[in-house]
Amino acid sequence: MINEPIVKDNQYGAEKITVLKGLDAVKKRPAMYIGDTGKRGLHHLVNEVVDNSVDEALAGFCTKIDISLNPDGSISVEDNGRGIPVDIHKGEKKPALEVVMTVLHAGGKFEKGSYKISGGLHGVGVSVVNALSESLIADVYRDGQVHRQEYCRGIPTTKVSVVGVSGKTGTKITFKPDGEIFHTTEIEYELVADRLRELAYLNKNLEITFKDAREGREKQDAFKFGGGLSDFVKFLDESNQPIHNKIITISRDDGEVPVEVALRYTSAYNENILTFVNNINTVEGGTHLSGFRSALTRAMNNHAQKNKLIKTNKNEKIFLSGEDFREGLTAILSIKVPEPQFEGQTKTKLGNGEVKGLVDGIVYDGLQAFMEQNPSIARRIIEKALLAARSRQAARQARELIRRKTALGSSTLPGKLSDCSNRDPAFCELYLVEGDSAGGSAKQGRDRRNQAILPLRGKVINAEKARIDKLLSNNEIQSMITALGTGFGGEGGENGELSAADFDLSKLRYHKVIIMTDADVDGSHIRTLLLTFFFRRMPEIIYNGHLYIAMPPLYKVQQGKKVLYAYDDNEKELIVERMEKENKAQKINIQRYKGLGEMNPDQLWETTMDPEKRTLQKVTVDDAAKAQETFQDLMGHDVESRRSFIEKNAKFVINLDI
């Protein structure tokens, strides 16, 4: 028998369909357009407006962009481009400025004659910024006049009118993010400055000024790089020792897809390749990276064989792979594509098939020409690749052992791993725990159904300073790789990605990998070592949102039977203040945790592991260039860079355990 519906008049007709008009869709679901309504989404607004000005520079009409954080919380972005058109749009019967500012998917980027290349992905930029701002003023300098229109949450509050005269051209957008939409409207100066510096490197001779005019925070930066990508490589290499001073540059802009490359080799062991499409950082690579890698390997191998540079010992067989030629390489690849096709987890992987062969040909010809003209530099690069190849062969045994263990599954998982009973990776978590003591508490306090514990003894090897053979012979690294189940990236992979035989993210046994260390200096060091390992050797785990940091409390505050936990000094003071107000007579006991091992299993569960109460910090890499620089400064060979980093950032330290 078929049961009748509980509500008989619950009809689903046309009257139930809601149509969101204009910019209402943006206000209703802002995360669909800017990612989220937190810090990342807020800063995305600034990037959207700046990208419009950069598009004017790409088109050849803009040489200067000025950005300002104003005292009232608004942000101004001004360029000396052509200025947004203000005449009446025939189809919309409104001034073009108003159309651009209030209609999604409206702008010159969809008309090939206006912008051949555009950095924006979807053409919704400035109208989205308008919708998510409590106020916005657009000033346009054209034809000797200043045109202005004002808006409130995307709705025009004035008509487009002439408010002055001026001999300059360009556009100035001043907007104030909507506090009713964003969790915070506080713009972080350094976060914006890093992106502006990157844009200045990518667009040679473009002058970008950035000013913080907020009260008590006054500061200013100016970015302009005549060397473009060459200067970018020098910036990234500050902490490394180059094996040749001359930077290899390749550039061709006479075709449909302009290609620009700058590269140099250092004594480091990691590769550092950043790729950009229309100024967008393609962190997941794609066809352009594939073409670059294949050209690099082919050109280097051909030059080595032609000039008999592969010298080996008796009975030694050496085959130089792409991985060998990328050891110690710092490279920037920037291309401009009229109609880019992006794919991948974060829509930052280029999918245009025709780009691979095009980049391959340009890079191959450029490298061949450079090596013919600079044979001594070519010889040094080949010699470094030979050392890398010998190291790779020494690592092969360790790699094969790890592969066999991984392939055999749970029967050969590390003995110190306390696995969970659930076998669905989507519901499983792996805690990488500092030390046996904390590991013991975590094992007893965990939820055995879906929480696995892997204690790590001592400090993990530094992936920034160690070759692959040293990494793979380390017991803690072996245990992590085997427990994770993905294998370990390495040989092959000329298509811009790691070979599936080496690293397969689909085999990840836990979709949450959580680093849990003490809240002291040693714990911070171990956490940084683990982050370095994942960033350098398993970046896909970070890029796909699987890596987290546990946030254990620093203090236990107890008054009678009442127990609260504080995660920093400020929170501790607030708790104590509240307790004193509620009951002045009763004594307050404060315990500072020196390590996770000091907590009993119940406390560790309640404060750090219980999904209902814990705080997890998701590890993301929003700015790959900045991340590369920071890891090199902190974990690289250059002591002076490390000292400089500590001195520069010491003022931001809140909790220092000596």
C-alpha cells in the first residue's frame, strides 16, 4: 500500500520558483563567487578590482596602479588606463559604466576587440565587488572630464554625472566591504602587498604603489621591476646559493600565446617552479607546465649527449630523467592565453591542449640556444643532474620497499600505527603525534572507529635540505608514507604531474591528516618540519584540503569543579577575569601545559580531538611564491636569511617558551 503524503496540499508549482534578479544572487550566495565570506573572500575583492587595472596594462594602456587602504575602512584602486566607457549602452539603455558595475558577466573581456588577454576567470569581478560592498564610488577620467557614480550594496544611488575636469585618463574604484556579509572587514596589508609584488614581477615595468593610510598603521610600498621574471627568480633565490649567476631567459610574444620563462639552478635539492596563466597562479600545473618540463628534459639530454657530458664510472649505468634536471631549479613560466580553460580541484590547472606543444617548442629552442652560447653553465647544470641521478638510484631501494608495503595494505602498516576500524577514507583521520608519551594519551583518548594515531619519535628530517635518498631512508618518513597509502612522488612525471605509479592521491587512506604537536618551541619546530615535508614532497595533500593542524590548549584554568581551557594568554586572562567576577572567594588554579603528554587521555580528547569541540586549522597555500620563500628562509641552508626572518618577525611572537 502506498502511503499518502502527510501534507496533501504541498504543491510544487511555478509560484514556488524564486528568481534572483540583478546582483541578488551574489548577495544571497557570495561564496559561489568569491570562495567564502572570511578573510580569503574579503581579500579576493581587492584582487578583483586590481585585476581589472592589470588587464588594462596587459592591453598596453596602463603603466601605473595605485592602491590605498583608507582611514574609513574603504579601499581605493586607481589606474591610468583608458577609463571605463560612460556613453550609453545600446542594448541596456544605460551608461556603460552602470552596466559594468551592476550586471553580472558584463564587461570588455567578452569582446575580443577590447581585451585580447584577461586575468579574470569569469568576467564577474567588479560587479560582484559592488554587490558585496556597503558603498562604492566609481570615478572615471575620460575626455578631459571626471565622471562619477555612487552605489550602495550594488544599487546605484546617483546617476553617472560629471563632477570635475581632468587631463588624465583612467578609473578609480573606492569600495567599503559589507560588514553584514563578511566575518571581518579588516584588510591585511602584507597579504595584499605579496600579491601586488607578484603582479609587478609578472608585468615588467608596471608600477604599483600600495599605501596603508589607516590610523596608526601608516606604511607604503612601491613595486616596479625592469627585469620582470628575472627579478622574480632572484627574489625566490635569495636564500639559496646559485650554481650560475646568469639567469636563463626565454621570451616570445609574436604568436597567439605569448610565452615568457626565467630560470636558474641553485645548490638546493628541491625544484621550485611557479607557473602563471594571465597572471593567475596555476598551482595545479597543467598543459603549459607539461610542455615546459618535457622541453627541459629533452634539451638538457640532447646537449649532454651531443657534447659527451654524461661521464660515468666503470659498470655504472646512468639515465638522466626529468626529475634529475629539475633538482635545484628555480623557474617562472608565464603565458598569456586568449581563452584559457581551467580545471582541477581549485580551477587553477590549465587544460588547453594546444598550449603544451607550443610551450615545448619555444622553451626547447630557447634552452638549446642558451646552452650553445654558454657551454660552461650547461656543463655545471649537467654535472648537478648527474649527482641527482646517482642519489635517485640510491633511493630506489627505499622507494621500492615503501611501494611494496603500501601495495600490501594493512598487513604491513607501520607497527607503531594504531589504525582505526572504519575503512572509508572520507570518515578517517590520521593524527601525526609528537612523541610516544603524547601518542599514548592520544591512543587511549581517541575515537577508535575513525581516528588513527601515528607517534613520531624525535625530529623529522628536514625535507628542504635533504636529497630524496636521505628522506626515504628515514624511519619516520617511511612510516608516514606507508600509513598514508598514496606512495611517494618522484621519477617520471613529464606531463606536469607526478606519475600515478609513484603518487596516487585516490589511495589516501585518511581524508584528514592532522599534525598534533606540543604548543612550545620544539613542537613548533616539528610542526614546521612536517609542513616542509608535505609542501615539498606531497603538495597534492595540501592543495586538495587534506592537511590540518591541531590546536591544543596552553592552559587549564580551574575554579572548584569548573574547568575551562585557554588557547592563548589573552583567552586565559579573560577566563580568569570572568571567574573572579563570578566568585571572588574561591581560588583559581592555572596549569600551563608544557606538552601534550601532560594531558590525560580524557583531557586530550575533550580539548583537541573531539570533533564537536576541537579547533582544527586547515593548511592552505594561497600564495605559492610567498610559501616558497618562507620555507627557504626557515628551513634552507642560508643561516643569514633565517636570522633575518626571525628578526623581522620577532615582534609578532605572542607565546615564546624558553
